[in-house]
Amino acid sequence: MSYVFQFGTVWRELDHLLLGAWLTLRLSALAMVFGLAVGVAGAQAKASSSRLLRGMVQCYVEAIRNTPFLVQLLLIYLGLPSLGLRLTPDQAALLAMVVNLGAYATEIVRAGIEAVPNGQIEAGRALGLKPWHIFRFVVLMPALRTVFPALGSQFILVMLASSVVSVISAEELTAVTDTIVARNFRSFEFYFVITGIYLALSLGFQALFAAVDHALFARWADRA
Amino acid sequence: MIREFSLGEVWFLVLAARWTVLLTIVAFVGGTAGGLAIAMLRVAKSTVLRGAAATYIKVLQGTPLLMQLYLVYFGSNLLGFGANAWASAALALTLYASAFLGEIWRGCIQAIPRVQWEGAQALALGHFLQLRLVVLPQALRIAIPPTVGFLVQLLKGTSLASIIGFTELTRAAQMVNNATFRPFATYALVAVLYFVLCWPLSMSSRRLEHRLDREGIAAARVAAAANT
């Protein structure tokens, strides 16, 4: 092999890579917050008495879970302008991630809500709680506690999938690296290093979610 | 010169889907061999082997599939094999599938009660024969639903091969879009094609899981959890 690896080039661009990592972190965090909101709304809609609403949510979940994220992204970024909705790459990337995560989160949160025993809800009613309070304290919080580990791994999957939004040049780690590589052709070295950065990010998120789980839910004592 | 989006384009996309299917099959066959090896290493007696397999899974599950594709694609070029998109995509997806299938199957193997191992041991079978004759046949049953579920994830993952230039369904869509400039129609059709490929798999995975559940095999839940 006559190729000489030059990791020194990577070192010199490190501040750009760290900026890229920050952009990935921010994009993923936003997607997690909004995606979870969509998931909670979707799960609530699936528990509604309206058959039409339940069917619509089911179609959304199945459509997203059975098509690739890349196609969803391209449909939103390239396809929506012909329907009159023109988004910047960053907006399209965030929207695609939220729509994608929302579908998975709907299924996860729904599973958690279904695991809440009926007796618990009746107990809430017997105590004279308002419906909104029953949903919030008796249904949603215990449900989230049950499914928090599953949500956490789905959040990490979305963070990893965010590298795909580089194809529409949304600003994040992979796109930043693409730009540098187009200038100096050191593809292997750069992608090798940012693969390590992604690994660090997912291990970091794992540790963070474990800490959040402990801080938020430890006082709820034993998980079933 | 902008072409019309006609039946010819539709047919072109439908035909391109066979490359998606072929890439999925190649990666799944490779991933089955690799995943079996990883799963067996994960339940091996040696701590070093178990740790090595666990690290492999951690790295492959903790990094983006796109980066794995890039590293195989640019790496094989550096090693002098030339930049072949088809071979790189097949290899990268095989490595990816090995990690996920290995982790799923480890869960299935460990869901088999300890007494089954001990029973096999009482029959004077060695570790490998205990695994092959007693544990794996039982693990196989609970492994099928999550494995079919992962197949959907793998099939969707092949769309990333378009980014390194392998012409499968998504890349074909880019070509059609460049020629016709009808992005919404093109990508909506492509999404439908993916859905047609994935949905039956998702449904059968769910049905198989329900059947196991009904038969009271709680372990299916354990295996399904490993699939997220």
C-alpha cells in the first residue's frame, strides 16, 4: 500500500469538526424534543374514540416505519416545493427527523400507555382528579417511565441517522466534513475521525439518558 | 431538455427496485453468517472473545451506517481494490447486519432457560454441541420475528448505498428526477415501492410475534426488545 495516512490534516481542521459535532448535537436535541411531542400526541390520538383519527395515526406510523429516512428527507426537501412549501436544507432536515422520530415515538409511548393498569386510572377518578391531571400524572408519567429506555435508544438512532441529512447539505457534522474533504481529498482520515466522534456522541447520549432516567424516575421506585 | 414523467419512468423505477432487493439479500446472507458468529462469540466461555464481540456490536451500533459505507468505500480504494460501489455497499451492509443480528440472536440464546444447557451438559455434550443441538434449535423459534423485523431495517438501509453511487431504487429516483424534474411524483412513487417491499415483512414479523406470545413464550418479548 503506497498511501500515506495524514491525520495531521484532520488535527488542523479540528475546530471545524467540533463545530460540526455541535451542529449535529443541536439538530438531534431539537428533533428529540419535537419528536417526543409528536409521539405523545400520536399515542393520545391512538387512544381516542374516533376511528378516523386512530386510522390516520396508524397510516402515518406505518408509512414512516416502512420507508427509508433518506426517501422521506428527499420527498420533504425536493418534493414539497412543488406543493408550495419551500424549506431551507436545515428546516427540511429538522422536519424530516421530527416526522420520522414521531412515528417511532408514537408506537413506543402507546405501548407504555397500554401498560398502565386500568385500576390506576379508576383510582385517579375516585380521587376526583381532572381528566387532564389523570392523563398527566396517572397515565403519561408512568408510561414514559416504563418506555424511557426504548425511547432513549430511538433517540440515539435518530442522532445517527442525522448524518444522512448531509445529502441535502443541511449543516451538521457529516456535511461539514464533506466540504473539507472536497478540498483536500483526505476522505478516509476525516470520515474515520468523525466516525469516532459519532461513537462518542452516542455513548455520551447513552450515559446522559441513564442519568436522566435515574434522576427523574428513581423516586418512583421499582420499574416493572 | 426535460422528459415527461411517463410509464417508462415508472417501469425504470420498478426495475431498479430489484437491485435494492438483491443488495438486501446479499447483505442478509452475509449478515446471517457474521451474526451467527458474533452471537456465538457473545455467549462464549472466554471473556476476551465475549468482550471483542461486545465491542464490535457497540461500535457498529453506535456509528452511522453512512459512515460505515464511507469507510469501506474509501478504505477499499486505499487498499488497492478500487472504488467499487456495489462491493463496498454489500460489505458494509454485511458488517452492519452482522452486528444487529448478532445482538438479536444473543438475546434469543440467553432467553433459553439455563436448565437446557445443564441438561445438555448432563448428556456429556461439549459447549459447542450444547449450543448446536440443544440451545440454537430452540432459540431459532423465538429469533424469527425480530429477525424479519430487522430485515425491514436492512432493506431501508440499502437506500444509503445510493450516496456512494450504487444504482438501486433511491439512486434511480435521483436519475429520473434529474431528467423529468418531477421530484414529488418521483419520490412519492419510490416511497410507495419501498412500502410495498417493507410492509409485508413488518406485518409478518408482528404476526409471528403475536403467535409466539399466544403460545406463552414470554421470551419473544425479550428478543423483540433487542431489536429496537
